[in-house]
Amino acid sequence: MLLFLYILLLFHQLPTKAGNTLCRMMGYPKHPLLSKDGEIMIGALFAIRSKETFPSFEFAQKPQLLSCSSVNLRDFRMAQIMIFAIEEINRSESLLPNISIGYRIYDTCGSRQSAMSATMGLMNGQELAAEYKCNGQSPIHAIIGETESSATVILSRTTGPFKIPVISHSASCECLSNRKKYPSFFRTIASDYHQGRALAYIVKHLGWSWVGAVNSDNDYGNNVMSIFLNTAQKEEICVEYSVKFYRTEPEKLKKVVETIKKSTAKVIVAFVSLIEMDLLIEQLNIHNITGFQLIGGEGWITAKSLITPHSFLVLGGSLGFAFRKINIEGFSDYVIKSFWETALPCSKTEGNSSQHALICSSYQDLLTLKNYNEDVPEQRYASNVYKAVYAVAHSLHSLLNCKEQTGCEKGLTIQPKHVVEALKKVNFTVKFGDHVWFDSTGGAVAHYEVVNWQQDSNRSFQFKPVGHFDTSLPPDQSFMLKTENVIWAGGQLEKPRSVCSESCPPGTRKAAQKGRPVCCYDCIPCAEGEISNETDSINCKQCPGEYWPNAEKNKCVLKAVEFLSFTEIMGIVLVFFSLFGVGLTVLVAILFYSKKNTPIVKANNSELSFLLLFSLSLCFLCSLTFIGCPTEWSCMLRHTAFGITFVLCISCVLGKTMVVLMAFKATLPGSNVMKWFGPAQQRLSVLAFTLIQVLICLLWLTISPPYPHKNMKYYKEKIIIECSLGSTLGFWAVLGYVGLLAVLCFILAFLARTLPDNFNEAKFITFSMLIFCAVWITFIPAYVSSPGKFTVAVEIFAILASSFGLLFCIFAPKCYIILLKSDQNTKQNVMGKTTCQSY
């Protein structure tokens, strides 16, 4: 390309360096399809026909020009609107009152080769100056075109060095915004930078995160697709595939169709030109590929030429961005009447008929449209061509110092570069209300309609506006879409879903699938103790210390509080046995009190017996302090009450054991032991043993008392409210002292086991202490290993078991004799063969 531009510049400079250099036309000249002479000439390039036929290259004669066929109605209308606008300007008495504008419109056939040939034709003209010398002047002052971005890039690069202004009506490639590369390029269409972003916004707005993308393999498609993909990535939209093809690449087109067929994405973003879209739809119909929601750009979304009964199976429900429909007054009548009478060369019948027939033969395909204008309301690019022509006219108005009364100055030499500078300053409003001006990149403000392909009740097709995208509005108002008015792919009223993975509900988190886009993920339940309260959460959050997830793991709720309560079954059972023990103890006390003068009661030291029964009642009652929600007072009470009452109880048993031993020692000759262990000494011993435990408890409560504690370590899902021991040493000192007295009592009772049976209470005390020690030895491992409220239950069970053991082992035999064997409740039977001192 650089070499080509160098050659052009070289030939451009030849007339100035060698004035006698001759210009020779190489090959056959390409003539404009439509032309008219004027003082100011405007050129134009339109793809009025879309298919070209190459001549044979046998190198036996000069290469023939390419032949074109298949009328492209949209570009033909653009040529007509250009001529319509020029004729309006020529009739105007205010814009260019005494200046006539002419035009040369070339047909590029949608081919880059033809476009290059037409560009050379526009720049060079068909006539040579006197003596066949190149005059060094451009025959045109501005060029309208091209339709496609790639062709416009070629056009702008070719004309750029000569500073010929190019004003495009539909070349929207962002690449053309580069003023360093294209300083003389302007356009009445917005850059695709806005449309590429808008395509991503509409996909995001509709909740689609999994899409496919197809684009034309040219500047137009590649640039917009690059913008769309970058924006999609920022908006967290995943693209399953991005494929492209060009109209002359059937193999690539087949691969595109195969990719679409195998894909899982239900939405396709298609940014292709009209010709490529026609080829793609044809192939999708052949392979019966339907049900995809198409999102398109302005290049094809409002092209009526695409609408056929078969194509609607693929295109029905398509959404895309289009330019506003603008009704240009008088144009609809012009295309079926005035145009054919004035603009078409074969409309003039001057000269011989054979020449007339030859001229008209090249227009036969266009003449079929002579009476057709139903498509005119849908020609959305026509207004852009209209504004481009008027922009040139307004720049000339400024350059020629035109005034309505005196007209424009004659004799001024207007060079294309002057027009370039004037175009930068144009600022006017056309008759249908649009404001025309060019920004620093030579572009226009982006304003699109969102249109939807729909079929009405009489089965006719229409492009229904359902929203807009306008960059001139504030960001929060720039995009609007009325989804309730949209008919989706396949005529569905419900919006299709297009996601790689379904949304993760609250209570789960997203985990990316290895080797796949971020939109493809698995939903993993939150770990223990964690929640997610949002859809598609990336991470789960840990619940605070006193909270735990609910069953759905979408909310942190207060942990369940666990303690041994009076209302649960286990608590009720323990309360029952505690009160039953108290009641039983009271009954025994009543029985003993009623029989206090009988030998069996008197012989067993009635004072210690009643004190023992009282302490047993307290032991049964102290178990109740372990039930219920722990408080500061209950924690201190339960352990101290337990320690003191049990010491009182064991002290009484120990006193009874010592009385038995002393009583039999007193029967020995010369023994006065009982003098030193009378009732006063017995009471004092019980008091002394108990006071020691009271002192231990006071020290414990003073230094580090028990306190309520929320245990959240054992169970993660619930809080155990328990009494912390405060000082572990204090607890084991209390328990150890009880154990010490129990062991001492057991030893003494064991030593007295051989005394005479009738009086011997030591056997029952031995057995009761054996049970007592067994219970509390078993209690230690059970207490340590039991969780939560079961720790408390084990402790209560140990208290009740040991209390019942003492009650039954010591008092049950006496009660049996009193109630059932009253004949044995005599002094002789109690004393037997042994004579003992009554005390």
C-alpha cells in the first residue's frame, strides 16, 4: 500500500517537474453510473450492485472492466437521495444561490477492486488538459462514501495525501476516528465504539452471560467485535465462541455454521455487513438452524432485503441497533417520478435509437425499480447521505461568502483542502430537525433505536422500535429497553435464557470449572458455619461467634442454647427422683421419730440418724440447683451446696461408724473410751468435718468462684451454657475432701464388720460406702467425657445415686424391722448375747 501511495504521489508531482509529460490512459476508463456537470463537483461511491463478474485473463487483449449485477436497493436509494439533495440545493436561493453543484456517482459493486478503480476515476476525471497534459487539479471537491468501512479506509488512505474530503454516511469503524491517519475524513454516522459497547450493554441488561459472536472479517466487523469483547469482559459476559468470515470465503462460512450448530449459547451477537448476513442466513436455513436469539448491528438489522418467509425462521425476534427512521419530505415521490425523468442518462432520447438502446442496456436492472417506493420509509441511512451533501454545501457557502441578496463570489479557486477546513466548522440544522456538526474525530453523536423483528397479525414483517441508545443523554438515561414490547426468537413471549451455568442460589458459592470461562461454574454448598445471602456469591461468609447458619445456609441465626432445663424429659425425670428421694427421706424420718423410743432406733444413735436423714434431704435437694439456666448465683450455689451437704452426710455416717467401734471397745475390761467420745464429741466431730469443707468452699468462692460460661467449642451449631469451675483446684479440693471422708468411713466400717450381727450396723455402712465410692469413681471419667447438658446430668445422677445408696443401705434394714418384724424390735434381740451400755 505504501508503494502504491508513493507511485501516486510521484505521478501527481510529475506535471510540476516535467511540464511536457504526456498523460496516457492505461486500460479502459471506468465511467460514473450517474453524473451531472456543475461548477462544484461532488463525487460518490456506492455499492449499487452487489455481485461482480471477473473477465477472463488470457493476456491476449486489454483487460475488460468488471461487470456488476444484483441491485443493492439500499445503496441505490442512497444515490437517489444524494441527487435529490443536490437538486434541492441547486434550487435554493439562500445556500448557494448562483452556484450549481454537479455530481459523479460510481458503482463499486461491493468490490474492493472496483472501489479502487472508481476512486482513481473520481480523482483523475476523464478529460485531459490542452496538449494532453495533466492539469494537476482534482475534478471533485468532496466525495460521499463509501458504504462499508474497509472500502472507506482504502478510499481515505488514497485521497488523504491529496486532502480531498471524504464524508461517509455509513462507515462506522472506530479505526477511522484516528485523525493522524485520516485527517480529511468525516462522517454523518457515529463511531462503532458506541455501538460495540451498546451491544454488550443490551446483553447484560437482558441477563445473558453466555453468548456467541460472529463478525465480518473486515475493518468494520473486526473493530466492533474487539470493542464488544472488551466491554463484555468488563461486564462479566462470557463469549463461547468468536468467529468471522468474509463474503468470498465459503469455507470459513461453513466453519461458522458448524460452530453455531454445536454451541450451547442461545444468543448470537452478529456484527456483519449486509452481504455477509445474507450469506449466513442462507446457510442457517439450509442446515435448519433456528431458535437462536440474534443481536445485530445497524449493518443488517433493518435490511428489508433479508426478509423472506424462510429467513424469518432464523431472524424472527432479532434485536439490534438501527438509525432512526426519518421521513424526508418529497423523497418518496421523487424516487418514482422525477429521478427517472432527470437523472438517468437513458431517459434522454436525443440521438439515434441504437445509441440510446446501448446506453439504457446497462440500466435495465435499475429500471425494474421505477415504480417501487415501499422501502423508502425504512431507508435509515438516507438521512445520513442527505446531511453529508448539505454539510458540503454549507462549507462551500462559507468559503464562497454567499449571501442571499448578492449570491456567492465568483472567481474564487476552491481547493478540496479548503473544503476540509470548512467542514470542521459546519454547524447547521436540516429541515427534518437534526443538528449537524462534526466532533474532533470527524464523527457524529451516537443515537440509535433498538428495533425488534416482529410479524403482525396479517403476517407482514416490521421493525418495531422497543428502546433507544443515545450518548447525548446522561449515562443513567442513555440506554432504555421496553422488554414488555419485545417478541423473542421463534415468536416466543418469554425471554430466552442463555447461561453456561444456572445461577447459584443463596447458601452456595460459585466454583470455577477448570479450563472454562468464568461464567461456567459449579454451585458448591457453603462450608459448615458459613452462609451466602446473595445469588451467584463468589465466597461464603463466616457467621459471628454466637450465630450459626440456618438450614438453607442463607442467613445467620442465633445458635441454639443448650442447658439442662426443668421442662425437658431428662430434667423432669431427675427432678422427680430428687423429690422422690426427699419424700422418702422425710417418711423415714417420720417413721424413726414415731418409733424413737424403740430399741432399734435408740440402739443406732437416734441423734446422728436424724442428722443423717436431714443431710440426705439436703443432698437430694441440692441436685435441683444443677437444673435450669446457669446464673452467677446458681453456679456458686450448686457446687458449694453439694460439697457441704455431702460432707455433712458423710460426717454423720463417719460418726455412726466411730460410735459402733467405740461402743464395742468400751466393753473391754478397764476401757473408758466412751468417756472421750460421747454425744458432745460426736456433734463436735460432725461440726468440725463440715466446717473444714465450708472453709474450702469460702476460699474457692473468694479466689476464683464458678461462673456461667458459653461453651462454643464442643458444638459448632449450638451454645452450651454451663458453669465454669473458675478454680479447678477448688472443685477438686471440695470433691477430694468428700472422697477422703468417704474412704475413711469405708475403712472404719470395714474394720467393724466382724462385730455381732444383731447390733452390727457397720456392715450396712460398709456396703453404703462401697456404693458411694463406686458411684463417684465412675463419675470422674463420665463427667470429663460427657458433652453439654449431659455433664450436668451425670453429676446429678451421681448425687442421687450416692444419696439413695446411703438411704437404702443404712435405713432400709431398720425400717424393715420396724414395719415388718416388730417382734424383733426388742432390747434383748438388739443386744443379743452381748451386753452393751445404753447410750
